Amino acid sequence: MTPLALAPVHVATPGGYLLVLALTLPVLGVLAILALAPRRARQVALASMAAGLAVAIAILAELLRTGDALTYVVGGWQPPLGIALRADGLSAALIAMTALVISATGLFARGMQDLSPETRDGRAATTFWALLLATWSALNAVFLGEDLFNLYVALELLTFAAVPLVCLDGRAETMAAALRYLMFALLGSLLYLLGVGLIYGAFGTLDIRILSGLGDGGPALSVALALMITGLLAKAALFPLHLWLPPAHAGAPAAASAVLSALVIKAPVFLILRLVLDIAPPEAAAFAGQLLAILGASSILFCSVMALRQARLKLMIAYSTVAQIGYLFIVFPLASGPDGMPPWETIAWTGGTLQLVSHALAKAAMFLAAGVVAEAFGHDRIADLGGFGRALPLSAAAFGLAGLSLMGIPPSGGFIAKCLLLTAAVINGHPWLAATILAGGLLAGGYVFRVINTALASSAVPPAVQRTIPRRLEMTALALAVAAVLLGFIPLEPFGLLQIGRSGLATAVAP
């Protein structure tokens, strides 16, 4: 076992209590839902979301005010004996993104449940609210965690909250999709836990900030990281481990699909980012970055083609999710700055983060809009939806605006993200990645314009509206799509917020 310095590596900050609130408020909401009558579940969940959104904004504001990371040491016990919570600029951005998407999804779910008064306070609806809050707490635990085993616990909580969301309707096909999702997730958890065991056996600690100063770390660290990253790739549904995602997301209720696609698969991506950039030795990180970029490029191309071939709207969006996730993995070689520049000071780091956030907003908007379409017409077969934009103009507009971000058309957030990644690919001498980014944008344009063309078509027999949808229900998807576009006004340069708390990460330990 390598001897590690036990000097304090986490210093509690005055605003650290906000991190505890981010974790506990959703849990308190779940407990209140279980304790109160089912008819109170919606009110409790929406109140918890309002409070959680306020806490997320407070965390973001505190980081911007102090220019330093927020830290909370649980019980005052320093790692490696204790556990610390920490929010840097990237964590704060993801916490705010999560709070926004969860809150919007909650408003959408409330509107959908109002369409069926006889079941809005039933078992399925009450279960949905509890699972949604549990998912939120688990996501925040991933974004704030500093201990690899506690991150494993957070991932498991996320899995067991997300999987039931897939099969809330109890249909045979959604149950099968949920079981496939569970099998992939459990396989990923097993590999991740094996890696955690190897690291603890070799170094006697699981704290990321301590492990970041190990240097080479030897073969044990490389093997452990390989196992953990492979397991996380299964949870993130990166090609070719994506087989569980399209049927799971396409069969889930619209609100659940939005959360699964926009948020749940981002948690393993975030952890892969931390393992590669914060723990892996430089040589291993470079090799892993190249391999992940190859898988990411393959995901962009293959799953974009698959999205073009889908007959159902939700399946098309699900394959688009896998394709767009690929952009997050091509960041690794692009963030290798010249002359030893830290990755977080490169335009690729900003571009990758903007891609992560803009994809979450755009994909949530798309799934919510698709849910409205399916509810209004009783199906989501693209060929039979000719002219649906006349009946649902706001949903068609939401899908189109969200599509701008996926294609990388200005002034959307996706345009800024892909422009930064494309510039980094050209500057760093990665022409194959630059070509992949361009090809992915063209393919995204193909499946987005296919739906827009259908929405605006003059069909001889327009689709029959089976249920009238209130305009306020469509507004939620439109608001998220507009937010994805507004991200495009962020300056084309490394974003200062994303550098907060990153410097000096590898100075915590003396091996």
C-alpha cells in the first residue's frame, strides 16, 4: 500500500451547507410524499423543486461571488477517514442544469396528469413524484461526491430510481426495456465496484483529490480505471453499449424520457471525465482519451444514421440522444492544450460543457414535445403526423428550436459548443474529429428537418386530434428549447465559471 499524506485536503467553506441542502431537500420531499396522502404528492414535489432550484441558484451565485469551490466535510472528519462534498464550476453548472430540467419536467408532468383527473392522484402518479425527487438527489450526489465508493452508492441510487420510471405504465414492452436497462446498469456497477476495490486495496483511500496526486500509480491504478470507465460507458449508453437506451427511453412516459435522456446518462459521463482528467496518469489519460474519442465519433455517425431510419418520433429522439452523447467523448483529446495548458483552460473544455448543457435542455424539450404529440394524436408514427404543426404549433416550434441546437445552427447553444469543438479539432491537428463534427451536424439536420417537414406538410387527410392539449402544457417544452438557444450568446472563449475550483487539484498528496 502506498503511504498517503493525511494532511487536510478539503477545507470547509462558509457556503458548504448549501451542498447538504442540495442533497437532502429532494430526500425530505420523498419522505413527505410517503408520509402524506397521495393527493398531496404533487404539491410536496413541486414545493421541493422550487426550493431545490433556489438552492442550485444559490450555489452558482456563491461560486461566482467567491471565485472558489464550495466544500463541506461531513462530520468534520477529513478524508481518507471521512467524506467530503465539493462543488467546482463544472459541478455547479450541472446542478443548476439538473434543477432547471427537473423543475420544468415536474410542471409538464403536473399538466399531463391534469388531463386524467381520475388517475392524477393514483399509485403511478404518486410513485412518479417520489422517483423523480430520488433521481434528483442521486444526480446531485454524483456531481458533489469526492469519494469513489460513495459515488458508487449514488450511481446505484440513480439506477434504482431511474429504472422504474421506464415501466410506470406496466406494459410488457416497457417492463422488458426496463429489465434490459437494469442488466446493463448492474453490469456497469459491478465493473465500477471492482475498480474501486482495486484502488482501495492499493492506496488505502478513495478520495479523488488525494488520488489526483498519485502520479503514475502503477498497473493497479490503470487496471482499476479501465474497469471503472468500461462500467460507466455501459451506464452512459455510448456505442456499442447503447442497446438498452432506445427501447427504454422511447417506451417511458414523456416526462420520464426527458429526465432519462437529458440528465441520468450525464452522471456516468461526468464521472468518466473526473476519472480521466483528475486521477489517470498522463500517459493512461492520453490513451483513454483517444479510445473514448473513437467510440464517441462512432456513436455520432452510427446512431445518427439509425435516427434517420426510425419510424417513431420517440425512437428517433432516443437514437439522437446516443449520437449527441458522442460529442462529449471527443472532448478528451481536444482538451489537451498546447505547452502543458490545463484542460479546463481550453476552448474544448468550454465546448464540451456547453454541449452537455445544451443537449440536456434540447433533448428534454424534444421528448416533452413528442409526448404532447403522442397524447394529442394517440401515436407518434412520423409518417402519419403530416401537418401536426397546425394543431400543435408550440410543440412544433419547440422541436424546431431544440433541433437547431442538435444541428449546431446559430444562435443556439449547440452551435457555440460545436464551433468550439471544431476549432479545437483544427488547432490540435485532429482532422478526423473535425470531419465527424461536421458530418454529425449534417445527419442531425436530416432527421430534424424530416420532422419539421412533416409538421408543416399539407396533408390531404390531417391527423385526427384525439385529445385537446392546453397551450400551457406545450409552453414547458418551448421554454426549454428557448433556453437551449439562449446558451448561444455565451462568448466564444474559455468560460471563467468552468475554471473555478480546478487549479491545484493534484497538490493534495505526497506519495
